[in-house]
Amino acid sequence: MRAALLAVVAACGSTTQAPPPPISNVAAKSPVDVAVDAAPMGGAEINAKMTQFTDEICKCTDRACTDRVTEEITQWEQEKDDSAGEVKLTVGDIKQMLVINERLTKCVTAVMMYGPGSGSAP
């Protein structure tokens, strides 16, 4: 029997095989989102985008339009929040944001309160 065992070992070779690589239970990482690699937005960029939205919403004459632009603003803010790190704002940035927000609010209020054809300018 010992001779048979030695014959099997000799036939298979005397070297040992490396163990198979371990199976990972961790999923492969997904590709990095391009927005994550982008530099965080500063106050000037945020104010420029909000001015663009405000100009658009101030052209609205009905609620459907203001709702659409408001949804665009919400979506943009969510994307910005997801991709941006901490935003550093200056006092000037904040003051400009307040002016932009006041104008935006007046335009939305005008459409909601007076509706189309009221003749009042925001």
C-alpha cells in the first residue's frame, strides 16, 4: 500500500500547488462620478446660476411655468449638493444671494397672486 501511495504522489509531482485566490464578498467599485471630481462651486458660480433661474422665472406668466423653473432649481440644488464639497462664501456672495432671492420671490409671488394678464410688473 505504501508503494501505491508513493506511486500516486510521484505521478502527481512532488510540488504543491498554490491555493486558489480567495473569493471576495465585496463588490467592485463603480466608476467615479465626474461631478464628484469637479471643483466645488463658489459663490460667484452659484449666484450666476441663480440669476439665470431668476431671469427665467421672472418671464413666467402662469403657475405651470413657475412650477417648472422651481423644479429645475430644486434638481440643480440637489445635484450641486451631491457633487460639491464645502462651499466658501464671502459676505459679498451672501449679500448678492439675498438680492437674487428677493427678486425671485417677488416674481413668483406676482404670478401666484395676480396671475396672467394682471398688468403688474414684478
